[in-house]
Amino acid sequence: MTDRMDYAEHEASHLPLDGVLVADFSRVLAGPLTSMWLADLGATVVKVERTGQGDETRRWGPPWVGDTSTYFTAANRSKFSIDLDFANPDDRAAARQLAERADVLVENFKTGSLAAFGLDYETVALVNPAVVYASITGFGSGRGKDLPGYDFVVQAVGGLMSITGPVGGEPSKVGVALVDVLTAKDAAIGILAALRERDRSGRGQHVEVNLLSSLLGSLANQASSYLATGNSPSTLGNRHPSIAPYETLRCKNGMIAIACGNDSQFARLTELLGIGAAAADPRFATNRDRIAHRDELVALLEERLAEHDASVWEERLLAAAVPAGQVGTVASGFARAAELGLEPIVELPAPHADQVAHPVRYSRTRVRRPVPPPSLGGDTATVRRWLRSGESVTELDSALAEKNS
């Protein structure tokens, strides 16, 4: 028993992806986010950047932290940076050597362009058959291979804008590059699945994700609505197409989001507002009725909600087990998470900005404490020396630990 417990404690002290080398040939957001989450889990990530240029998001500011944009810092913590010019034979050889040693390679180059440098999947897999090679594109590697893969464009083309925004207003983008984020999560899932399969077979594979497919796969009920009816959903503002009340409502001061997912929650809402008879009103008795008479329902609810501020109603509604929350800001979102003990922020030493914490909690294993994002090419000498030495990935990872000490 003691030996088993010692072994368990030893295993728990290690990061889940200890010893996994990721060669990150990606830039902007989806690819870098993918590799950053793998770094959180303990993978050793070497970010390959173009000499003199680097990831273009380094220059996407304001805001800035020193001379680095906060956009770049959001997706590139806990990595090494090596700058290479693929036109230079020595640099090209270093890139190939890195790919040959990698467990995972992440890239979002234009489809087919890496073949000229011997860095396409087929070429890399010949010398590294165990590699999990992840390609991220905008519209796939077939007929859409030449289309530019930008989140904003995919939000437009994929229909997300058409269901976002006020009723009757122009289509709107989501307030963050959500398609990039969703695609990064799909890529990370695909990579982890391929690594698990490699444990059984000893062979890697090519994992392909694209922004359009990730968006469509994330439309959930809106996608199923279209597929079942043939009708494209449209904007409803903050209203849910299939549930009421499930929307933002005006209070005396501020707005509150109320989400009644069943009749009992609606009954508790009306009782709290002093309009208990509404729960039996034929216009509102069932969810189907409430959807059909939504405007009348909203007018009735907002008449009562106007008596107090949103903060007061939130407290009362939650006490009555009615799902609700006042509409806040990013700042209040972080504050709420901190109040709830979710520890949403990881502090980094000055002059670096703090980082959002890895969102998953594990009962036994841990995640890497973030290391500040690297300067462009700041680890080139370290990585080149490691490639020449033939040392294990653990030896390279120790250099990252030293940067954080």
C-alpha cells in the first residue's frame, strides 16, 4: 500500500503532458491558443517565428504591456520562441530537426505551402511517424484552401453574425474572436485524442480542423433548428428562441438576465414579483404560451422590475432559486469569479501583466504555473543548442523552469 501511495503521489506531482514536445508553427490566435493550453498541461512548446517579423499579433495593440501587445500575451505564455528564416538553409534545417523530434506539430500556414520546406505532414511523417500533426485552416484543405481564414470573416460567412445583435438591427460579431477560440479547443481535443490513440498504436496522424466547421459545430440548437426546419434563425437580441423568459430585462437601474428554464422557476419568479396569478394565466402558463406572448410577458415583468435596481433583484431572485444575474462588465466578471473562490487570475512578476488562469481543475494532477510570453527569438540559442545536444525534452523544459525561477 505504501509503495502504491508513493507512486500515486509521484505521478500527481507531474504535469499531465510532461515530456511532450510541441513544435508550434502557428500564429495569430487559434493555433497559439491550442499550443498554449498544451503548455498549461505541461507540454514543452517551441514557438517558431519568422526572423525580424514574428507573430503579427505582437504588434496588434493597444493595449500594450511594455512593447508587447496584450493580444499576443493572451495566447503565448509558457513557450520558447525561436526565430527562423526558412529561406536560410541552416534555419530550414533547424526547423526540420525540430519537427522530426516533435510529438505534436501545430501549423496554420496556407495549405500546401510548407511542402516547399519539407515541413508538410507527409514529409515529416516519413522521418517521424509518431508525430501528431495538427493543421488549422479557415475553410479546410480542399476547395476552400485558398480562402483567407480570419475569425471575423468566418463569423460573417458561417452565420454567427446573422443570429447576433438586436432584432431588426444589422448582423453583429461577437465581442471576442470566438471562432478562433472554439477552433483552438477543437484542435486541442483532436491532438489529445490522437496522442491517446498513439499510446495504443505507436503511430501519429494528421489532425485537421477549420474555423468554419468549428463554428457550425458550435451552433448547437440554432444549427439543429435549421437542419430540422430548413429555416435560418435570425437575430433575437438577448432573447432565447425557444425559452421565455430567458433574456435581459430592464430594472430601475441596470439590466438583469433572467433564465427560467421550466414552469416551476417561472412560478417562483412571478411569486417574488407579486404577480403570482401570471403563472396560471393562459398566456403564460406554459413555455409555449410564454413564447407566443413574449412581448406582453416582458412588459409585465419589467413593470415590476422597475421598482428596484438590478443588484437588488439579483440577490432576491437567487435567494428564490430563480436563475438570474445582473449584466456586468469584464471587470465585474473577474471580481465575481474571485468572490466565488474560482481563482481566475495568476499573477506574474512585473513588468508582465497577470494571466487568466487555466480554466480546468484536476483532482489529482496540476497545471503549469504560467511563464511570461517569450520575446521574439529570445530562446533561439537555447533551442538550437538543445537540438544539437540530443538531450531529452525534460532537459529543455528545465530551461523554461529556470526562466520562471
